[in-house]
Amino acid sequence: MGGKFFPVLVTILLFAAAFADRASAAAITAGEIVVNEAVGTGTSRKAAEDDAKRSAIEQGIGAFIDGYTEMKDYQVVTDKVFSKAQGIIKKFEVLNERKDADGLITIEARAVVSAAALDGVLGPAAIDMLGNPRVLIIIDERVAEKQPFMYTSEGQVERVFQNSGLHIVDKAQSDVLSDVQLNEARKKQNDEELLRIARNFKADVLVSGKAYAGSFVSVKAGGHPVYSGRASVQLKAVLTNTAQQIAFNTSEADQKITRGTTEEDAAVKGFQICASQGAKKMVNSIAYSMFGSLGAPTYRIKIAGIPFDAVFELIESLETLDGVKSVYQRSYDNGTLELDVVSEMDANALARWLSKNGSSISRVSQQTIDAGWKE
């Protein structure tokens, strides 16, 4: 997830205040996160060092996700990253070591964390914690001002995102708009219209943008013409429930790379490069922005058979619960209500409340609750 996610962040502020229980400061330069105060305690020197390394990694994560330690389940993510910490900490220098009267050892250290290595582990962990959010991708593509028959950049971005663990909305299976309407939406790139479409698709994130290839030149090679040109892909990611922009990227490929037997062939090769580069730079950032913007887990609640008149009363009641941060109505279709509830309550606590307020619970998992209406 906007200005909170994605590989190697260019500028990160000092964030000592975010770690009240482990006062420290960290800064990132040239792909390295320097943690000046990593403090750890333990009953042995190794245990104290491991605790200090965990502190360094935790601070490194904070460089990617704003307000990280304020989240309810942040330690779960830290545990996942720490369990795969090989190569994340590049340097570890013990500055001070002391033992108290009870034999407890405290170590103060300076550490250097690899931003690239941390990003490679943290990104998938964040996506997994988010419950594999749904992404709709709509990109307008032009080759010398003409729309192509196939949309190379859109498909390339979808493949990169899907391989990362994000769920890609299948536009071909939709009954909410035709191919003609989809093409019109691509061409117009109207933010409001695209958001409406994304919400109809029940997408959590909308990725839209433009891909353009042009400035073609032709040279002879082996008696045959070879075309080359410039290509660029611009991508923007927006949270569909709030319309908040969470990521932006522009990637370009020059004439040395985009070569083909026709202008279209050269454009395809350029789009494949640009779209893949842009998507790879955005995918973790999207997860970080989403993760950071929530501050609490999101639960998907589905209630079948609920009368339309009861929907608003239920939502209003949910919004007044202690621990519930927000309630977003994803859809109401054929008597079935789908909600996204951001809450510090766990799934079982939410299910118990729903059971007492008109719902018959049929299934509860870590992130989802399925129920029927019994009133």
C-alpha cells in the first residue's frame, strides 16, 4: 500500500517516536537502513543479541510501514520476517553490554539492514496478512495513437500482481459491464468512473494508467526492416473504499530495447518491459500502504437473507462498537450483504456480536465470517 509502500523507498524520515518501548532512530540511504540504537535483553548473550536484531528488523519494517508498532498484530508480521531473517541484517556491531544483578544481559548495538532483502520478505508477509486483497487493473494502451487488439501492459501487470499473491479481478467474467463499456472506461481514464467500476467488481484496489509507444524508426537488418521506438507505462493505485491514492509509478524503455519486425511488435516488447518493471516496483508498496492505512485487521462479513431495511440499522450498530474502526458496505445482492469491517475485535468476538444481533453464524475463519439472517 499511498506514500507508504514499495521497494526501495527513496526518503524515509527518522521515526524514533514510533518505537516508544525501544527508543531508537533509523534512516535509509542507498538501499541500507541504518539502525543506530538496537537494544536487546536476554538470559544469555546470544538471546540478547537475537532480541537486539529483532529490534533492528522491527525498526526497519517501520521504515516501510507508517505507524507499524501502533497496529494490533504488528508482532505477527515481525515474527514472520524474523523467522526468515537470513541476509536482512548486513552488519551488527555491539556498542555496549551489561549484566544486571539477576544475570539478565542487555546489549546496545548498531545495525545495518538491507532494504532489498527486508522488502523481499516483508512484502509477501504483508500481502498474506491482508488476506490477499482483490485488485482490478484497467490500462489504456496506445501504439502511435491507435488502440491495439490485445492489451499487453494490462496483462503483464496482472501476471506480476498475481504471482505476488494478490487476487486479480477477472474482467471477462463480469456481468456489470460489457467489453464496449470496459474499452470506453480504458480510453477515458476518468477516476470517478473507474472507481465506480472497481467497486462494482468488489475490488479492494484499483490500478489504472496509460501505456504509450511511439517515435518509431526503421532500419534495415539482413535485408529486412527492423522497427524500434520508445515505450512508457504509467500506473496509479487507489484504495476503492476511500479513493486514497497509495502508489504511483512511471517506467520507460528506449529505442535500444524496443525492437521488432513491425511497430506493433516493437511496442509489445517495450510494454512488457515497462509494465513488468512498474508492477514489481508497486506491488509491495500497495501492500504496505494498505497494511499501514488499516491499523487493525479487516474482516469480510457475509450475511445471507438479510432484508434491505435491516442493512442500515446493522451497519450503524456495528459502527458504534468499541474497537470497530470502520464499516464499508461492499455490496447487497439478492438478499446477501457483504461488509468489510476494520476492527480491533477478533473474528470470534465479532461473530458473537452478530449472533446476538440477528445473525446465525455458519462459518468463522481468521479473516471471514459467514452467516444467515434469522430475525
